[in-house]
Amino acid sequence: MTYKLYYSLLSASMGVRVILEEIGVSYELIQSTTDRTVPRSPEQMAINPNGWLPVLVWDDGAMYEAAAITMFLGDRHPEANLAPKVDDPARALYLQTLVYFSNSIQNAFQLSYYPDRFVDSAEDESSAQKRGARRLRETWKVIDDQIGDKEWILGDHFSVADIYLFMLTTWLRKERGHPATDEFPNVKRIADKVVRRPSVQLVYESWIADPER
Ligand SMILES: N[C@@H](CCC(=O)N[C@@H](CS)C(=O)NCC(=O)O)C(=O)O
């Protein structure tokens, strides 16, 4: 079976691709875009009418939402040992963290990158962006404190949640008023370990060469 992943550089589809690499499963990238002026294919829109990435397709199904795809792949490939099983004590923290990433940290990124979705008029957009930057600082601090001195976000074991954390740090931009990853030493410690993995070196090659792009 070969997964199909609708894909674009710098989007959340990169995190999903790292997970597919870590699992070691066969996949095909379908080049798409995050450019809102470029129409998406009817096939992509039929699965995700929002037009967003990532979108994952397999033999008898398809889905969108990065955190949901992350959980789906972690559960579907238990042999890769990248997610706590349902009866693992770390499972609750795992689900909590991925949902927090999706609905709090990503929401703050949305305020910064897509302010028009949150306010009625163009003149209010810079205020939404400023609040997004501040919200990023607040929400990353919660995650930094949650990690504390743990080796990985869930404790002793590397998981897809660490890949997700790394992916989110790649979206932080100084010129947008975002905090730097350095402000969150525990987050940075994990991101610095994740970036050394061969899967990440492959998928994030161009970002690693130029993180400010
Ligand atoms: N909640 C969605 C958000 C997806 C999202 O915003 N994707 C961005 C790229 S990371 C995108 O496709 N942006 C283009 C657009 O908004 O049209 C998820 O986590 O999958």
C-alpha cells in the first residue's frame, strides 16, 4: 500500500511526511500549494473543502487535519513505536499535547499568518497579528513548562508528538514578532534533537539550509 500526501514546503504536510519516513512506509507526494490565490485540484477539494494541507489518502480512505493524521498514523503503525498505545499511561498526555498543539499553538499561528479569518476589516488585521504573536509566547510557555526536564515531550520515549513540536517551531519568524525557539529552553532542547534525525534531515533539508526563508 502506498500513501498519497498532498504536499507543499513549509506546510504541516512536512511533519506528516517525516512521520511516514519514520514509519518506513511507501508514500507518494502530490504537489499542492498554500498560496491562497492558486486553485486547488478538484480531488484535493473533494477531501478537504477548506483547501488546506495536509491531506492524506490511502487504499480505502482519506482525511485531513494534521493532528488527526498524526494520531491516525501513530495508531495504524504500532510496529514503529511512535505513539503510546491506548492502555499506556502516557496516552492521556499524548492526546492532550497534540490537541493543544492543534487548537492553541496552531490557532495562534493562524492569527499571525491569516488574520483576515479573525477580523472583519483590513485595518484590524495588524491587531490580530500582534495578539497572535503574544499568544504564541503564552502557549509555547505552557508547553515548555509541561516538558520541564523530560527527555522527550512524553518522557523517556520519542514519539510523533516530538516531530509535531519540531514542525511547529519551524514556523516561528522573528520578523513577524514571534518569540524565538531559544526563549523556550525545553522546547529547544527537543527540537535540536529532532532535527538530527535522518527523516528530518531529508524532509527539512531546505529549511535547515535557510531557517528564515
Ligand atoms: N487545522 C488545520 C490547519 C491546516 C492549515 O492551515 N494548513 C495551511 C498550511 S500549514 C494551509 O494549507 N494554508 C493554506 C490556506 O489557508 O489556504 C490542520 O492542522 O491541518
